[in-house]
Amino acid sequence: GRASPPLAALSQVLRLERSRRTGIVFPLQKLERYLAPGTDTARFRLFQPGLAALQRAEALFRSDRGHPIDYVSSAVRMDHAPPPALPEVCFIGRSNVGKSSLIRALFSLAPEVEVRVSKTPGHTKKMNFFKVGKYFTLVDMPGYGYRAPQDFVEMVEAYLQERHNLKRTFLLVDGVVGLQKTDNIAVEMLEEFGIPYVMVLTKIDRASRGVLLKNVLEIQEFVKENTQGCFPQLFLVSSLEFSGVHLLRCFVAHVTGNLPTVEAS
């Protein structure tokens, strides 16, 4: 397998000086100081686990002999999907939003797991299932919008409606361009089916601070005004710099029932 990249493990992040460490683990908090006085930041800190919870979550994403993390199978139809035995999370988003790169970053401590990442938008044509020991399954869904597979809607709608072990859907939005029309369609679908979901802003290393702040505030306002099933806190990630990846691992562990209590720091 490949070697884990720098900052993939919490132990490496903890060696950094404090403000950089906070920026990697809680990138949303790093933005707080640039907000106008009086801005409501309650939604920036709803999920704020302590170090013990972050470490416990990381252990789930670190493979070893007694805890294998494996690509299980791919499916284009629900009857090809593996049995719904474990709690499950799925990742959806526009083609080229950085979905496979984020999943690869989440699994970077299990370098033998092969998550194919392509520079070609729309590369993922099937639902790809990854099993994390006996704890949960993570599903990489095909991208929507540009170059989406023709049967995308049928595949994804069937999955969302029929998969009773689905605990949370992670809707990825490009941090550089913000919420797009196609993302609104995905939101409408999740809302219509009553699926609990969370929004993740990707590629935050590529956006200027001004652009990032604008997109964060616009999305949080959108979530507040237009959604019922969306978790009110936005998650920010950079698959390149590992910002937000440790927190997202912890949230996945939490929603799949593998962190009994999340201690506030």
C-alpha cells in the first residue's frame, strides 16, 4: 500500500502550533475571526468533539488485521448492492466536486483501499461500496450534472428511498463556486424523501478567504431558510491539506452510531 500523507493522522496535526492545528481540525472556526461583529456563529460549533472522540473516530478509519477496510463491490442497480447489514453513509455531489478525492483522504490511514480518483468529471459511473470493519459502510455515488451516467436519477432515487440502513447523506458542494442549480435539485430530492443529510464544502484550499466566507454564509443562510433535513453546521474540507478531514471522520463515526457520546471540547 501507499504511505499515509502528512497530516493524515491526528498525531501529526497535534505537533503543529496551535492556530494551525485549529485551522486543520476545525476550519470553520478559523473563519470566525473574519466575520462581521454580531454575526451569529452558533451554527459554526454544533459539532465540536474533544480530542478523545477525534482519536476514537480515527481508529475506525485506520485498518489493521482485526479491522479490515475494504472496497466491497460496485452496483448500478439496487439489486446488485451488498446486503444492508451495517449502518451506511453515502457521498453525493456534482461531477468534479472532489468526491473521490475526499473519500481517499478519509481512508488515507488504510492505504491499501483503492479509491479511484480521476481528473475526468463524471468518472464514477456506479455506486461504490466500502466496508469499514464491522462498523459501517461508506458509499461513493456517481456525480450529477456534467457527464452524469444516464441512469443517475433512477439509481440514486432508488438508493435513497430503499436503503433503510442509510444514516446520513453527505452532499458535497464546491468551495470555489458555491451552491449551483444542480445542487439545489439534489437538496430538493433529499428533502422530498425526508433523508437526513449534511453539506460539505470541498476544495477550500483553492478558494480565497473572501470567496470562502461568502459561500459559507450563503449556504448557511440557504440551509436555515430552505431545508428541514440538513444538519445546520456546514463542514469544510481540503483533501489536499487535510483540513476538516479529521472532524468529518468523527462525524461519520458519530452518525453511524460508533461514538456513543461526543464530548464537547
